[in-house]
Amino acid sequence: MTTETHMASAELGDTIIKIDRLNKWYGQFHVLKDIDLDVKRGERIVICGPSGSGKSTLIRCINRLETHQEGSIIVDGIELTEDTKHINDVRREVGMVFQHFNLFPHLTVLENCTLAPIWVRKTPKREAEETAMRYLERVKIPEQANKYPGQLSGGQQQRVAIARSLCMNPRVMLFDEPTSALDPEMIAEVLDVMVGLAEDGMTMLCVTHEMGFARKVANRVIFMDGGQIVEQNEPEEFFNNPQNDRTQLFLSQILQH
Amino acid sequence: MADVKTFVPAPDRAPPSNAVGAFAWVRDNLFGSIGSSVATLLFFYLFFSYVPPFVEWALINANWTGTDRSVCEANTAGACWTFINVRFEQILFGLYFASNPDEIWRPTLIFIVFFALLIPLLFEKTPGKKWLVIGILGVFPVLFYFIVYGGYFGISQSNTTQWGGFLLTFALAFVGILLALPIGILLALGRRSEMPVIRSICVVYIEFWRGTPLITILFMASVMLPLFFPAGVEFDKVVRAMIGITMFQSAYTAEAVRGGLAAIPKGQAEAAMALGLGYWRRTVFITLPQALKISIPSIVNTFIALFKDTSLVSIIGLLDLLNMAQTASRSMEWKGYDIEAYLFAGFIYWAFCYGMSRYSQNLERKLDTNRRN
């Protein structure tokens, strides 16, 4: 264990997300099957799997961008139900970064970052702007604060999207393929920011195929296929000694080039 | 191992001289091919055979002064603008104000106020535009009511059945546009609602009013609306026309706004949801501003159509700009000068519609945050 390049595992806290026998259907299509997943505070989980395996759907259930039909999801003590108030309470604590950034194109970078703190958290405008500038510095683009998203590169936009989420001071961050829409030269700058977040102890769930990132940062790698969790393990074990033949096939395909 | 080479980008060169300049432009754009040359020559032929004679008739040889038709009968080579000049107040403000010279200041003042508020808005650099907009949308209609309709502060109440001309066109279009936009936005949101009852109500409303000709609606507003109210309640004819036009117009505006809403990627609402913004904040701050920006051309398109469609109020006996000009040209005094009447009315419609169109284009450019600079 001493020789691994893996980031030192900090003490993990109590359970922050508890998913119990989760089932979801799109019409007749059974997209998530009996998912059980506990996430501890400070834990960093990478979820991978072929397209259509349900990995994005799973993390989108955690902030209820998708509704589930069976089972339960409890986030920081709040169960996700039809109750709009509970849903908004959870969304306030859970940040999300999307594959296509989804910045608001009609607002400046700074306005993107302050909108939710001002209107959801009721932070005074001055304070929200100071916080936003702090996070923009952290993602290394404070000089772009007054530009519009359309004027930035993809990598810069994704870093703004991360800063926008952090401005809400979330307890959990969800990443839905954050580097899949980026040019190769821009992937590194986004991953750097994510590694920095992990070092600070943020609880993270990342859907990604960046296996270097998974080896470096994750406490646990989860492999999904057909709406089920096929295998999960520590990164070293997961990559070097996959237990399931489906995992072996997947890894051989993504790692052979 | 060889030394590492340093990449130096090649310098930019100017384009070859035969690709730029006036001659190159004419060659490439006007005579680039046989078809293009034929089209260019045909255009110049038509232009020179029709435009100069028209300018001669309408401007150079035209009659501008005088008080009766004798001037125009003496010079038949030019247009008779004398007629428009003499009947100017009637065509612009309608019979009530034209026949009460003491009251003519009322519509005059209201248009001066309107243009004083509007014209600064058209310039990019004007400070305090927010207040001008509030002035036009909030204060101006109230002022219009008190000054043009009257009945308070010693200003006599005007008879709305005798409103007419451009004043009526303006009043109908302004109210129609002002009320149709917010109602249309709510209908568009309702039609995209996840609640089936609200969605159905909005769909039925929109499809009903959109599927009915405006002329029918105006006729119904005139004949049917009084049936829904107790016998004593008298509804002003102009108000009835305004209600009819607003109902009709809001359905069209709703569809224009819905088009904009449908064009906003789903990710925008999702990102707003993920930040914990509720439905109304999401709508007001994220989806609606973007949707309205996209739908400016189609919204303005419906407004321009409405501005011209107001002339259909002739069906219920109201004389708007077009009908008033026509009426004036059919009077015994000015019989035979209807070409001038139609040209003048047409010019005013065009000036306003073109103004709206230009303003919307400026707005689109100004709101385009996707440009890289």
C-alpha cells in the first residue's frame, strides 16, 4: 500500500448518501435494477461503464433530475420524494457538473456564479460576488468574470461550471462525464481542478472514463452494465484484478489504445 | 538525438490585388455569371423605367399648397398632396378632434410625448433607458386615457365612436401589443406545463383564437360581448375592439414565445434545477429571457401584422387610418384623389412597421451574447 501513487485516503465520515434497492424505468425500459449504494462523507467514487448502462441516470437520481419508481434515496438525512421542498433542500446541498457545461449564455460568468446563492441561499449580492471571485480564482479564471460563456473555450466553460456549483457550498458534487465534450488539450485543466477538489475532501461521484483520474483520486471505482452495479472495488484492485469477465472485457476495450 | 525544432507560425500575407476593390466587387457580385449579368441588366432597366416617372409625379411635379381642388385640377401632372394637407387632421386624429379645433392639442400632445419617449430609446448611448421603458409601458397609457379620452381635470370626454384615423390605429395596436405580450407569455408557459388541466386550458384557448379570423372576432366582440353582461352595462365600441384584438393577438404571441421556449436546450432548466432554483425563478431568470431573445423576430412579426390588421375594425363601423383616408378621398370635395389617400396611409403604416422591424434587429444584435469579441 505504501508504494501506490494513489492519493492518501483521509478518514471517511458517516454515510451521506444512502441508496436502497433503487429501480427506475423509462416507460417499459428497466434502466436501473436494484441499485444499493452507500456513500460516505469525503468519499470519491468513479462510476464507469458502457453507454446505456444507467450510470448517468443513477447520479441524476441523486438530485432528482430523474425520478425513480422503487426504492429509496436519502441524501444527508433527507429522503427524495415527490415533496418539492425536500427536493430543493437536497439540490441546494448537491452540486452538479454536466457534460455540456450548461452555463447560462445570457449571463456573465460572475452572474452565472452568483444567481443561485443570491436567490436560493439569500446571500447578499456583495458577499455572493466575493465568494464567486474566490472560486473563480480557485479554478484559475478570475479575469474572465465579466465575459459571457460564449466567449470562453470549452475547458474554461467547464471550470466556470464547477465554480458555479461550488458557490452554493455543496456537500456533495456530482460530475456527469465532465470531460467528454472537451478537446484533448482542455481535459487536463478540468481534471486538475477536480483533483484539487478531491484533495480538499469533497465528496464526489464522477461518471467518467478518465481512468488516470480514477486511479489517482478515487476511493472506489464502480462498474455498471445493464442498469446494475457489476463490480466495485478500490482502484488498484479494480484495474489490476477485475473479478467479473464483463469488467475485464470493458477494461480491455478502453485500455487497449 | 537531434535538436528540438521551434514552431514559428508563417506570417499573414495581404490578398492578391485583383480580389479586392470596387471593380472586383462589381465583377464578382453583379456580373459573376451569365444569369447574374442578365438579372443585373433587367433590374437596372426596370428601375430606370419606373422609378424616375414616379418620383416626378410624387415629388417634383406634385401640388403641395392650396386649400381646395382647383390647384390640383390646374396641374394634373403631379400628385395632389394638397388634399392630404387640408384633410391632415381628419386622417391623423379622426372626426372628433378634426371637428373640434379647440381639442386638437390633445392628440397632438400625446403623440409628442410618445415620440419624445420613444426616439431616445432607439439610440444605444441614451442613459436611463429603464425609465423611458417604464414611461412608455406604464405612464404613457394612463396619460393617453386622461388626455385623449378625457372626462377629468376639466378635459371634456371625447366620443370614442368618433375616434379615428391614425389615433385609433395607434390606440388599438398599442393596447393589443401591451396586453398580448404578458398574456401570451403566460399562455406559452401554460402550454408547456406538466399539469394537464392548465395545459389543456391553454391549448384550447390558443387554438380557438388562432383558428378564428380576426374579422369574425371583432364582429363577435361587437355583437356578442354585450349579451354576456347585464342589460344596463354599456360597453364602449373601442374597448370591445381592444378586447377582441388582445384575445386574438395573445394567442399568436403565445405561439411565438412557445417556439422560443422549445428552442432552449433542456440542459438550461436542468442546470437551474440542480442549483436549487424553483419553477418561477428558473423561468424568470433562465428560460424566459433566452426564449424571448430567440423569439423577438417572430413576436415582432405578429406585432407588425397586428398593426396593419387593425384596419379590420371597419367591420364594426370604426374608421382607422386606412378607412379614414379612404373616406376623405370619397368626399365630394376631393373625389378622385384616392391614390394619394392610399399612398399616404400606406406610407405611415410602412414607416411604423419598418421602425418596429429595425428596432427588433437592433435588440437582437444587442442581446446576442454569443459573439466573440
